[in-house]
Amino acid sequence: METWKILLIIIILVVIVFFILELFGFVDIIPGLGEPRPGGTGGLLDYFRYRS
């Protein structure tokens, strides 16, 4: 397998991992989406839960 394909796969995996961490509030990559909600972790899940 060529080097650029390996790098592309690694980059995609890293992006997916960070998105999952943001989803559950472990990291705050996207300011505004990670605002802490009452009784929540402050992740994207809370953002969608409290937006309605």
C-alpha cells in the first residue's frame, strides 16, 4: 500500500475519534457546541438534546 493511502486512513481515523470524543463531551474542539448544559457532559449530544 502506498504511503499517502496509509496517511489518509490515519487522518480519517483521528478525525472520527475526535468527533466521538466531542460528541460525548470529553474534549471541546468546537467552541459553542461544547457548552455545558444542566446535568449534561457538554458535548454535541447535549447540544442536540437541549436545542429543541
